[in-house]
Amino acid sequence: MGNYKKLTSGLFISFEGPDCSGKSTQVNRLAAKLKDRGYAVLETRDPGGTYIGEKIRHFVKHVGGENAVCDEAELLLFCAGRAQLISKVIQPFLNEGGIVICDRFADSTTAYQGYARGFDLNFINALHEISTCGCWPDITFLLDLEICEASSRNKTRLIQNNESDRIEEESITFHENVRKGYLKIASENPNRIKILNADEDKNILHDLIINYVDDTIRVNSSQV
Ligand code: TMP
């Protein structure tokens, strides 16, 4: 990692939230800011981030009709993609002292496949143990958004992009269950998950995020 600033045990940050909560914008801005400050930063996404993960991303999001994945395959594919992402990309980068910023991670499976699709949460936690190898984010920003607001942002985006998305097109009830699931997960992990109001101005959100990350770097990690 050459002359980049390094942190003793790396820093793993994830962003979560319902579809169209503005995660990707905040991921990009945070990564750019930390790179400007001289840190080694890896920006990645789940599903995705590896050759296999990007193929999985395509299947779970965009293949519909008779070839669409069933719910069971969907759950296992998300976990398989994550295992590959952790072992090939995220863990090696953290081991080098870098900062990983991931657009979604295992909480998405708990919220979408657990709380919304209805898979048993204990079973999902057991899958997380295998797929994450115990590597969890140090900080998770949950961009919380009312579902009616999220779904109107979704429709606009899908129309603009002219692409179908199996999961974004699920019912309002499904997405409400995702949101409730996220809030429950956050209430159970108050030290890791910071809830932000996704309706807030983008610049204010960015400032809140960078201040929180700065504090965490100061408190938890000494630079080497
Ligand atoms: P996104 O990266 O554009 O948000 O798209 C990912 C989609 O996949 C989104 O609808 C949430 C969904 N998803 C799950 O259902 N389970 C998961 O474990 C993950 C990572 C994403």
C-alpha cells in the first residue's frame, strides 16, 4: 500500500438502508474524502466486488421470469458472494491496514431475507458465521427512510435507468418489513450501527458521517 496512511487493524465501514436511501452517494463521498486525507481506501459493494460476486449480483437483481432465482437460492447466493468478497478482498485489505467501505453487507441479508422474506433468523445467523468468517464492520451507517418516500425514489430511478430489478420491485409491505428489520437490527447493535435520517440534506449527512469516522479513527486506532 506504499505511502498511504495505515491503521493498525484496518477499519471496516458498511452502509445499509432500504433501496434508494442514498447509500451509494454517501459511500462515494466518504471514500473520496478519506482518500484525499491519504488513507488507503477500498470502496466495494455487496453483492459484488469480486468476479463471482458481480455475476451473483446480476442474477439476483436482474434475471426475472421463469429463470428467476427462488427464495432459497437467493439467500444462499447472497451469502456465497459475501464469503468470496470477505476472503478475497475485504480481509486482505484490512490486514494491510486499509479502510474498507462497503455498500451493504450481512445486515442486508438479515433485513431482506430474514425480516422480509421470512427465513429463520437463527439459520441466517449461522450462515453469517460461515460467510463472514467473523469479519464484521466496525461501523455501520443505516440510512433510514420512510418507505413511501423510498418507493417513489425507486420508481423514478427504475424508469430513468429503464431496467427492471426483482428486489426493488417487491411490494410496499416487503420494503416496510425490510425497514422494520433494519431498525430492529440497529436496536440490537447500538455500538456498531448508527442510524441516520436519509431525508436529511446530503451535505449534512456527509458531514455527520465523516465526523463519526474521524472520531472512531482517533479513539480506536493508532496510526503506524
Ligand atoms: P443495491 O446494491 O443496488 O442496493 O442492490 C442490492 C439489492 O439486493 C437490494 O435490493 C438489496 C438486496 N440484497 C438482499 O436482498 N440481500 C442481501 O444480502 C444483499 C447484500 C442485498
